[in-house]
Amino acid sequence: MLKLAMVTAAEWPHGKTFTGLFNGVFDPETGKPTQAADTRLSGARITKIWDANRKAAEELAETRHIETVLDRYEDAADGVDGVIIADDASQQHQQFAPHFIDKKIPLFVDKPLSRQYAEAKRLIDRVQKKGGLFQSGSSLRYCNEILALKDSLKEKVGKPLMAATFGPSELIFYGVHSLELLLGAVEQRVATVRHLGTEELDLVHLKFESGLIAMWMCGEGSARGGWRLVLRGDKGEQVVESATDGYANMLARFVTMIETDKPPISLGDTLHVIAVLDTAQRSVEAGGKELRVPQPDKRAKTKKRTKK
């Protein structure tokens, strides 16, 4: 059984959900489980937690049966097989990553890795230099529906030609979900972006290196709702209207990465997501100008660890 630590987000949805998936949820008075056992992930459990709000960490530890509440986040690396830095809604959670990257401990950094491409690139470059295992991104990439679409893409869609992806809320913090819904399905690189929307409605035109064209739509002015993807190719069309088990599938791949030394996507593709997000924001600031997306090295991968 792998031992994991979680850093930050003790009082936020992702922290509560992630710890529940690994450890289960228990009534603080009776100690009895309040979550079905078959909803839990196998092969790992969270044994340590740190949060700047210690009270929130202690309360979460009680209901998730987490053994240790830490005084310092740096101590999360000691005696565990991997560390999870969860989204705490600050969009600054990545500030904790360098310590664990330098420790070469397998690390998951929740979405978004950064709002700025330059910062994300520094982190990815650091991972490559140090050689640890690293995963980051949106759970939408790993939802059942996208995994199934990937498996049947050649048969049911053929060569992707046109797409539209929809989601709620702000361009980067929540837009990363609808973007990765599309990128997870087609696994191609975006060449240029152009923002065509308003202050409250983000409509971003994407041109892919392959010739695929897409509209990526989100924004503060849109309905809260869920996510939707329409993908049309030379053989047919597929529509994704729900996104199930994304958290569980994403975290299961983190466990698999630790066990096999194989990240679910390359460092280059991880960084590409942030490159598209950042370029879309720059297009907003440039009044809707079409901009080229920086292209991280497609060969960028984590070095294999030397196991003790």
C-alpha cells in the first residue's frame, strides 16, 4: 500500500474529494464509514496532511482517518511515496511544488499548474533537471467519456476536422477543464489562438497543427452548468455531454505513475496546456489578435528514477 501526503486545500472541494477517494469518509462521532467502500481507490492512502489552516486540516484528518497533521508543508515528503498538491482556489498552490520537485518525490499538482506559461515552464524545466515523476492537469482529461472517445476516435470520428468545447466560468481557472476535455480527446497541439469574445464570454478560436479547427467557449457570463464537447471528423461526429469519474481516474493514474515510472502524459504536453491558456489570455489583452502558441518540446519526458 503506497503512502501519500496531501498539501493544502483541506477546506476546499478538491482536498475533501481527493482524501475521500483514497481513505474513505467517516462519521467523526461514530467512526463509521459514510461513503461506500467500492468508491475508494485501491493501492494507496493518504497518511499525512498539511494546510495553512491547521484546524481545517485536523477536521479533515478526523473524517478521513489521516494519521498525521503536519506543522510544516516541507515535512510532507518524509516517509511517503508521493505528494498531492490540491487546488485550494488561490491559484498559487504551485508555490509548494519546487520543494518536492527538488526532493525527486513523485508529485501531482492540481490544475492549473500556473496562470503564466513562464512560471509553468520553470517548474517543468526543474522537473526535467531533477528527474522526478510529475503529473498535473484537469480531471476532465480522464473522465470515462473522454477515455472511451479516445479509444473509438479513428472508427467513429476518423480524422478530426472541427470541434467545439464548452464549459463554465473564467478562462484559465475553469477554462482549463473545457480545454483539456478537447485536448484529451484529440491529443494534438494547438498552433494559434484568437479570442473572439467579450469581457464576460470567452470564445476562443483554435487552429491545430493538424488542420483541426475548434471553438473553445467558457466565461463568467455563461451558465454554471457542466461541460460539453462536439467533435466532427471525416467519418462521423461524437458528442460528450457528461464527465464521470474524472477525479478517480486521474488519481488512479498518479498511483500507476508511482508504480510504473510512467506519467500519463508527457511533460511537454502538460506544459502545452498552460501555453494555450496563457496565449488565450494574451489574445484578450491584445484585443483579439491571433497569436502563436509556444510549443514545448514534444520529447520532454521525466527521466526514469533510480530506485533504491
